[in-house]
Amino acid sequence: IQQGDIQQKIKNTPFLLNQQKENKNSNSNIIRQEPLTEEEYKNLKDKMNLDLNFNQNISKLEEDKNADILREFIQNERNASEFYKYLSSIASKDDNTTLLDLLSEESMSRCENLNLMHKNMYGEEYQIKKSKVNNTVKFKDGIAWAVYVESKALRDLADFYEDINDQNLNKKIYCLMSKKICDISFLHLILSNSRTIF
């Protein structure tokens, strides 16, 4: 067998044939060397601007959404503080009064911390609205309602925690969530004590 025959057989192997096809296909996708025409440049620039505006709009929507959620948390904590004050005023046990006063202070502290967070994120504090406390609800019903509302708020805080990418803010939110869990436990304790009265 001549050396030229061996080289020809090697060239005709399936692997090399496939490789040649790939090389042929790749040659058709070589990056163009010619400069863009004025129209092509304008179209590319317009597309890039559209993509940039789209991303900016998405970011703005996310920011507005988080701001609305944070403001709702702030307002709810203020409302909760006032509601616990009312429940404390109609409690028939000193132990319940002490716990409810503590819950009122905790809610106001969370309200202030969340508002400070709002200021850091958006440049100003949220203007809290005055709320009228429901002063017709019975004590036991009020405690049961508070358990429901605080449990829902805890879940909402957890969702908010997942959406925030700032590690420092996440630590603060996690701390608030932990304290809220303690408050819910206190409410269950008060509810359990109230069963011996009503």
C-alpha cells in the first residue's frame, strides 16, 4: 500500500467527513467584517434602547411594589399597637394587661424600625395615617382576631424577605419576623388564659 493511498483512506473516514461538514458549516457563520450600515446601526440602537427601557420599567415596578408592601407593614404595626392598647384597657387580668402593653410597645417598635427602613430605601419616612380602633369587639374575640392578623402578617413578611436581595435589610426583616413569632406565642397564652374567665 502506497503512502498516498493510506492518507486518502484516512481522509475518507466518517469522523473526518463529519469534521469537514462541521468546518464547512462553521465557515458560513463567520462574523461579518463589513461595518454596519446606517439603517442597521439605527435598528440595533433602537432595540438596545427598548431592552434598556424594559429593564428599567421592570425595576421601577418591583421598587413600587416593595414600597407599597413596606408601607402596608408600617401602617399595620401602628394599627396593631393601638388595638393592643384597647385590649389592655378591657382586660380583666393583670397578667393579660402586662402582656398586651408589651405587645403594643413591640408593635410600635416594629413600626418605627420599618419606617426607618423605608427612609433608607426611598429617602423619606412614610406618613402614617390615623386609624380608628374598633372599640366594640369583645376581649376574647379581639385576641383571636389578633392571632389571625399577626399570623398573616408573618407570612407576608416571609414573602417580602424572599424578594429583598439586600443582605443587611434581610437581617433586619428576619429579626422582625422572629419577634413577631414571639408576639403570636404571647397571644396564644393570653387566649388560653381567657378561657378560664369567659
